[in-house]
Amino acid sequence: MTSYSGLFNGLGLREWCNAGATEAPESMADLLAKVGTPKGSDATFPFPSLDNLHEACHAVPRTRDVTAGLERLFLNVKDPIKVVLDPLTQPLSWMLQNAISGVQALPWWLSFLVLLAIVQIATRRTRVTIFVCLALSTLAFFDHFDFAMQTLAIIIVCTAICVVLGVPIGILMSRSNRVERSILPLLDLLQTLPSFVYLIPLIFLFSVTEPKLYGIAIVLYAIVPIVRLTNLGIRLVDRDIVEAAEAYGMTTWQKLMRVELPLALPNIMAGLNQTIMMSLSMVVIASLVSAPGLGTLVLRGINKLELGVGLVAGLGIVLLAIVLDRVSKASLERISLHKLTEGRS
């Protein structure tokens, strides 16, 4: 590390570097150097990483010092954050608990009838309803119906929250370019962040037994499509139609409710479809933090190397995903056709 030592000496920082010397445990690079293992392709001038600079100047923190500092910072602010978040997120725990308890309390035949009635009303397609009936029967045949209903209950609650929060945010973004520019980086972060990473800070903040832990993770992961497509749908509304509504004396609220949202509804429904599918994918991952449902069977198959259990549960998740996708797309097509018919009339 002669080259970097000379750099700090040349800058007159040697006294500062020596003041930062500690008796910390040796790094992996130091241990490798002792046994004669080369530390890189160029031992005389390696990349100036934190660990390499620390060897020349002990005042420079190592990578593990930075990560440990971040952990200490998070632990220091944990309690103040919990004081604010606990009362705000507790209703989410109650909703998830009540939804899961509710679907478990219903007899299987009543659950079948309720779900099939909802599907028929939403899609008005008998073939889709028959397909959903066959899918539910298959899940029940393999004793996975209760697990599927738990997964479905979580998806319904989290998707509803995504709609309640996401649509107003999308409307605000469509109203102001400045708001859009400020929110888009956050949406990009949420969309690109690996799904497992959502669980890391939440595990520190909440107990693993609290439903809001996985509920918050699912909402954060799945809310992006509904926000983006609500914003896009309203921005794509023909300006001539909006100007005509203004000419008729409509207020801003009337334009939104009677003109912009109805015309943007196909895009919003497409965002809802994506939100539902992303909620399902996150529910499976959230089984790592005690989320009930089909994901627990997949996790059991991985932990105990029970190949059959994992495969059957995985096929059940695929079947449930197909059901949700078909129903949401059929509903979207029906709404779009209805709007087209209204426009022609």
C-alpha cells in the first residue's frame, strides 16, 4: 500500500491518519497478505476502496465500519420511528387479521358461492366463472383451499389499500409536473428494489408476529403500477374533451369525476391488474416473515426438502395467479367495451 501512503504523506495528512489508528481486528486483506496470497491483479496500486485506503490511513473508515455505523444509526432512530408508525399501521394489522379470520370462518361451499358471484358480476362471462370454479375445486381437491383463501384475503386487503392510496397520488401527479418529478424517483426506487430488501428494515421495526410487517412490504411493493398508470391515464385524456367540459361550466372536481377518471379508467384498471399480480408475488416472499397462505407451503418444501409439497403449492400459486389475471383482465375488457359503447351512443 506504498502508493497510497505516499499520497497521504504528500497531502500532509500523516498526522491525521495516525490519529485514526485503532486496534481493530485485522481485515481479510491483512490476513491474506500474511500468508502471501496476492490481494489483486495489481498489488502495488489496487483500486482505492475504503479497505485499501484504510491500510494506508487508519482515519479512513473500512467498509464494515460504514455498514456498522448505518446499523447503529437505524437502531438509534428505531424507537422514535416506531412511536409514529405503530398507531398509523395498527389498522393494517387489524384488517389483515379480520380478513384472514373471516375467510377461515366461512364454510367451503359459502366461500365458493361468494367468489363465483363476485366473478360473474365483475366479468359477466360464464366461461371465466366456470374456469374459476374448476380452479377452486382443484385447490380444494389437494387440500390447499384454506391456504389459497388466506393468500387471497391478504391480496384483497393490500390491493384495496394500494388503490385507496395510489389513485389519489396518481391524480396529484397528473395535476402538477413538479409533484410528478418529486414522486417519480421514489416510484423508481420502489420498482427496482429487490423484493427481499423490503423486509430488512421492517423486521427491525416490527415483530415478526405482527401482520403489518408483511402488509407494509406488500403495499410498498405493489403500489407502483396503480400510481403510474393513474397518472398516465389522466394525462392521456384528450385536452379538447377537458376544455369542452370547462366550457360547460364544470368545476375541477366535476371534471375529474365525470370526465377524466372515466376516460382514464382502462389505464387505471390495467394498473390494478399489475398491482394484484405484484401483491401475489410478494405474499409468497412474505411467508419468510410469517405471512400465512400458500407461501408457507412453498417455504416448508424448501426448508424440509419436501419436493412434492413445494411443487404442489407452487402449482397452486400459479393457478391462483391465472385466476386473478383472467378475472381482472375480463373486468377491464368489460369496462372498456362499456365505455366504447357509451361513447358511440
